[in-house]
Amino acid sequence: MKARFFSLYHRFFSIQEIESSTTLQWFFGATLFGFFITFNRWVTASVLTIETAAQGAHRCWPFFQSCGNWFFLSTLPYGYTQTTLYMFFFALMGIIVLLMWQKDWVHAHGLMMILFLWEFTVMFLTMEVSANYWYYHLLYGFVLLFLPFKLFFLRIVFVVMYALAGSVKLHPGWLKGTYFSSLKTGLPLFPDFAIPFITNLVVFMELAGSWFLLSSRKWLRYSVLAYFIIFHFYSGILVYYMYPAIMLPPLLILFIPLYASDMKLPRQMKSIFGWALIALLVALQSISWFIHGDVKMTLEGNKYGVFMFEANHQCISEYIVHQKDGVTETRKRESINARDRCSPYYTWFSLHQFCLQRKNDIARIQWTFDHSINGGPYFRIVDTQNVCALAYRAWKHNTWIRLPEEGAKIMGYPEKNYYF
């Protein structure tokens, strides 16, 4: 029975592809490294703890606004369940390394599946870890662990993700370069006059140039590969180690040893799962396109697809808490960090949790939200007398978020800000 189970497992998950491909074995190791650096970041994060949810400091996805009810961990100084769990994962990683050395790919695959399922669970339960590099790592892990024709679809998906990242930049912030020209420090290492040339080159290479990574002509593939290697090292000036560490090892492993035979189009019926995944990626990325308004201004549907460097954000959020005893309290938050997404949803969710926790004391919360992108004017896109009475729709435009073309007032103009 045990032998039959492992035989079925071996066939169902196409383990023979890993056993017969040095490239996939290296990619397996790179994916394991990705789990290590990801969990090293998450082990100290309190974003999924019972205490965070009890304080109303958690952040759920718009389509799963009750996520806090599912939190079950506690971390220091309140408890040990989170650190214990992550040390268990650390031990699994060590065992996987041993199994890889022994060429036992079935058991290594099974244990990595546990790591993958936890990564997916965390990213589903909280929006706090919705970073692009973790999207990429989760996606590549899915293809490696679950799909047939692994090497083919890893390469195709890698390029598709570059193209989707390029589609996000089809906006004046990149086409005119105002994302960086509106920063006090500009674009690292380049003068301001060069900004539009550099940003448009990035857009072109992600949308079109990336497809030449699949070329069987070495000089062409290596030229594009060299560009993206430089690009990822350069991006580290702004985003530090995590993004290059997640992207560079797979990039090198997948596209240095590429042969024409590797990219032969699979025609078997089971290849439909790979193509369905690609269709799903495009569909998820397009959600924000079908929501009324400029997603860079409203951020509705923004994180359903890739979103890195979509716009330079600045915002001013002010709210007045009106208590039932007549006492009022005013609070104000200003953002000067270009990478702070300034999402009305984030503030709405936090205030909504506050409304629920203090419903016996609070009469209403008055809220205004001014948002500027890429150095443009501050538009008052939210101006409500009672945020507690507002609901947020995950898949449609929320009419209480007023668009500039709908008459949102200009409240002023921002100074140049910083990226940090």
C-alpha cells in the first residue's frame, strides 16, 4: 500500500521531471532558499497573531474582511506558538536539504509542499504580507510542486510576470517619469533629465524584451538576461535584498542553460493546467482595469495582481471621533514615503475595526482622505460624516471614493517626497 501511494504521488506530481533535470533540481534549491528568507522575515512579524486581531490592528483582504477570526498564533512576548511553528519549518528545511543530497525527490517534494501550503495560508489570511516578491515566490513554488511540464511553464510564467509588471507601468508616472522626478532624491545614480529614458526602457524591456529570454539564440537571450541581472541588482538600491534574492537565482537557473528542445510546446492534454494558470494570472491582473477609476488613485483591486512601483503616493488622512458623551478626538496622519500605498481601504478597514470595538462609546467618525500621486495635486477622494456606516466592496468601485473626474476637490500640492 505504501509503495503504491508513493508511486501514485510520483506520477501525479510529475516528480520524474525533477529527477531527470539538473535545472529543476537547482530551481528546487532556489525555491527552498526563498522559503528560508521569507520565513526568516515572518517569524518575528505579529501580523497573524491573536493579539493583533484583538487590537483591531490586523489587515484583511477586501474579499475576506473577517480574516481576524481565523488567527490562532501568539508571538513574543505574549506566547510561543508562532516561534515554535517556524522552528518546525526550519527543521523541515534542514531535512529537505538532506533529502536533496540523497536524491530523494519524492520526500523532499512532500515536505516542501508543507512549506508552500503555509506560505499560501499566510498570504490568504492577511494582506500585510502582500508583497510582489512573495507573489513571485508563491507562484514559482506552485508551478514547481504541482504542474506537469515544470521547466517549460516556469520559464513561460517568469516571462509573463515580467510582462504583467510592465503593464502596471503604462501610466504617466513611468511614461513621463514623474514617479522619480517627484522624489527629492530622484532616480538613483542618474540625472533627472535621464529619468524618462530609463523608465521607458524598463517598461519596454518588461513588456517586450523579456520574451527574448525564451530565444534559442544565445547572444540575444544572454543580452536580455544581462539587462535583467543589472536591473535586479540596481533595484536593490531601493528595495534592498529581498526582491533580488527572490528573483535572481530563478532567473539565472532558468535562462542560462536554455536549449531549443526545452521550449518545445507541450501538446498533451495535461498541459492545459499550465495554460489555465497563465490565463488566471492575466485575469487577476486585469481586475483593477475593470474597476471604474484610476487604480493608482483609488487603489481598488490594486493588489490582486503585481503592483511594484505603480505610483509615487502621498496622502493626508484626518478623522474626528465623535463619542456619544459629546467628546471629540481629532487624529491626523500624513505620508511622505513614496512606497506607502495610501490605500483608502487600509484606513477604512482600521477605522471600521475601531467602530466595531467601540460601538457602545462612538456615535460616528468623520473622515477625510487626500491623495496625491506622482507629484500631482492632493485630491480629496474621501469626505464622509460617518465612516462607520460605510461598506467596502471588493470587486467594484466604491462610490464614496470620489474620483478627480467626478469633482474631487483639489486641496493643495505636495512637496517632493522620499522613497524609503
